[in-house]
Amino acid sequence: MKRYILLIIGLAITTVYLFPLYWMYLTAFKDGTEIFQYPPSFWPRNPQWNFLEVWKGRDMGRYIWNSLIIAIGVTFLVTILGTGCAYVLARVRNIWMDMALFAILMMQVLPSSLMVTPIFVAFNQLGLLASPRFAVILAQAAKMLPLYIVLCRATFVQVPRELEDAALVDGSSRIGAFFNIMLPLARNGILITSVLIFLQSFGEYVYARSLIAKNELQTATVGLQTFMGPNANDWNGIMTYAAIYVTPILVIFMLLQRRIVSGLTAGALK
Amino acid sequence: MQGIIRTIRDGSGFDILLLSLALIYLVTFSAFPIIYNIIMSLQTVDMFTIASFNRPFVGLQNYYDILSQPIASAVFWNTVKFVVLSIVFQLSIGFGLALFFQQDFPGASYLRGLFLAGWIMPALVVGAIWKWLLAGDFGVINYILMSSGVTEDRIFWLSNPDVALYAVIIANVWLGIPFNMLLLSVGLASIPRDVYEAAELDGAGAFERFRSITLPLMRAQLGAVISLGVIFTLQQFDLIAALTQGGPADSSNVAQYWSWQLSFQTYEISLGSAVSVLMILFVIVVAAVYVRSTRHEHSY
């Protein structure tokens, strides 16, 4: 009996917490007059289907495409650079590795909004701002790389050392052992961490806003920010935009929730 | 040459190669910008000198200019309030939820997982949603507060300078609860059951068990979560950009947003980098505390 009372309380708390999400979807389905009605309604009286209209009207395809390019670029770069590093940090234990890990942990905490000033000036001098999406990829990859290394390292730590040693005894080279034994065994962790990096970069805002000058190269976050402008009152449009943008993120997250959670906790605290 | 190839194939050269790939990248795009930032904070950098490699040095003038600006102390206290209040509420609500979902009932871990939806969403979108929830005339929060009798009049959350900062804090607490809850749940799960059972046999009540078992055993975990909270709160930019943009009249402006405003809105880039240098130093100190507290947990 007590367990079911707890379940009901649990459901109630979760409902309260997720109310903002419900309100986003609800507003997206309401029509233009219903959102300004007082008292507000908690279920759409006259459900609208504005998604296509907003998608076309706000040119969302282009914004989402730019966000995708940046997220894919960051994920690719981070995976290539970080996987080997995570493996070495998990495998070798000495004072140098401890120092390297410490330095990496320190770089994980640098706020983008503070790093963007020197990055903007330096990229400007180097001419990198001529290809602004690439510039955002470079900057965001530097932000995400430490997180990727820390989480992936936790995966490699869990792979038994004996398997690699056995391959080396059998005459495999270090390179062979890494690609044939270690990578396949750590595949799940690498995949989950990459998804996490992808989702985080898909919602990137500071670098895109600061480094990209042309509107047609901007990301979905900046598109939403422009939509919200100073005197915005098209709230069902804005919430429709937000719903289109976050639904894929939420779906991917819900599908992989358990694995992301376990990877995240292993990396953050070990 | 052969030797190099052999060590990369079979020796420690392989480790060094893999490690240096990532480290060189990080040095180029993270460590170098920090150093460059320090240099810029000692120079005059504005729209005219931004592309030049040979800018005049002005010593500590930028730091002096920053600290003598009238809004500096307001921004400082806003930042302190933003960080302290966000963490107090994130931590206590997150801890409460972690304790609640620790109990044995059907669907507990599934419901806990749903909370993370708030954490995975882009902060700018979360800001947009809260801007609509908190809207003065048609916002649902005002409706709920007024119909339940908490306030008589509408609160203009985002345009009233007295409450704008608190509006941002509320949204930030919402965003931070899942992460706090998750990390604290992991800590709670690692406390052995039999410690509680033994205490129960000795006649310790629920509160007594919490005070004398849970809190002491969670000390390292709480330290880690608090320092991570400080770090994440100081990274928070998107929410402020979506909700108030530091306004009205800088009443909700915090250091990390101010630094960006100086650099990208008024183009006083050297002032922006001076603020940035000070904040980065602070974040690094907090991060060192965090790393130490996780190490501590390791040995124990």
C-alpha cells in the first residue's frame, strides 16, 4: 500500500517538474487568441497544427541544417581526437598521466561566454571567421573534448586489461590491439558519449551567436532568439518552433536515457 | 626513422601519439586563448586595433576601468546572489528528490529518468519556455500564483528590476535540479543498506539516521556537487540571453554575461577580457577544489 502512495506522490512531483514542457506543447497547439485568454486554458479548445507553417515561415530548415552541420562536425572532431587520449589515460598510470588528466579536467570547466572573447579576436586575426561555421566547430570541439575524454576514459577503465595483453602476447601490434580489441569492446560507451556530445552541440548558442555574422549561416538557437525579439507576442509560433527543435532531442534522449545516465555518473564522479 | 615507426606500432610511442593529438588541440584552442586573453586584458583592444598584432600595452588600466564602473558592484552582487541562491535551491530540492526516489516503489527509477529531460534541452529553449511561463500579463505562473492567493497583483517577473534576477534564478534552478538529483542519487545508492538497518535496530529515527549516517557519508559527494554547481552556474549564459539579457537596467546582469556584453555589444573588448580573466581565475580555483574532492573520495 505504502508503495502505491509513494508512486502517486512521485507521479505528482514529476508532473509539476515537467509542467514547463507540457506548457510548450500545449501553447504550440493553441490558436492565436486562446493563448492570450484569461484565465488560461489547460487543454487546447481548438487544436491547431502550425508546425509546417512555422517551419517554412521561420526558415527553420536552414537553421536546423546549420545546427546539424556544427553538431556533426564537433562530434566527428571530438571522437577522432578524444578516443585515443581517453584510452591512454585509462591504460597508463603515472604522475604525467595524472597531470594530463588534471589539465583536461580544468579545461572542461571554462565557460564559453568567457572564452569567446579571446577566441573571437584570435580567429579574426587568423582569418578563420571567413568560414564561421567551421570556426564554431573548432571552438565548440575544444569545449566538448575534455568532457568526452573524461566520460570515455571511464568506459576504457572498465575494459579488462588482460584482453589487450593477451592480444599483444599473441603478436598483435599496439595499433592492432587498439583497433581490434579495445575499440570494439568500448564501442557502446564511445557511441553513447558521442550522442551526448552531439546533443549538447546541437543546442550550442554562445559561439554561434558571437562568431557567425551572416544570418543564413546561423543555428537554430540563434534563430529562436531572433524570433523572440524585444516585443515578441507570437508565442504560439515561438513555442511551435521550440517544440519542433527539442522533440528530436527529447526522443533520442528518452531512447538512450538509461545508458546516458550510467555513463554520465561514472565519468563525473570517478 | 624505422625506430620511430616501431615505437609507434609497438611501444610507448603509440600512447604519446594518441595523447598528444588531443593535448595539442586543447593547448591550441583552450590554453592559448586563456593566455591571449590575459595579454589582451593588458592592452587596448577595440574595433580599431582588433586586427592588429601590435597593440599598445596599458598595464592594469583595464582592470582599474572595470572595477571603477558604477555597475561593477551591482554585477558582482548579482553574480554572488545568482550562484548562491541557484545552488542552495538546486541542491536542497535535488537532494530531497534523490532521497525520495531512493525509496522502493514501482517506476521510481523511470520517473527519476524523466527529470533529465530538463537537463538535456538546449538552455536557450528552456529560457524561451520560461519567458512565456513568466510573462507578466498572460503568463501561467502569474495565473497560478494569483488564483491560489499567493499574490494579489501580477508580478512582472522580467520587466521589474526588483524581481528580474530572481526570475532568472528560478529558471536556472529548474535547469539544475536533474543534475544535482542524479549525482546525489549515485552517492546515496553507494551507502550500504546494512548501516541503516543496524542504526534502525539501535532505535535511531529517520531524522537521526539522515543526520548521523547519510550526511557524513555524503560529504565528499556534496562537496563535488556544490563545486560542479558553482561551475555550471557560472557557465550559464543562454538562459540570461533568452530571459532578460541582463536587464532591465542591468538588474539581472551577471559577470559572465557582462563580459560578453562588453566584448560583443559595446566592443570594449579589452574590458571584456579583463572581466573574463578574473572570472576564469575564479572558476579554475573552484574546479581545483572539485578535482580534489573527487580524489578524496577515491582514496576513501
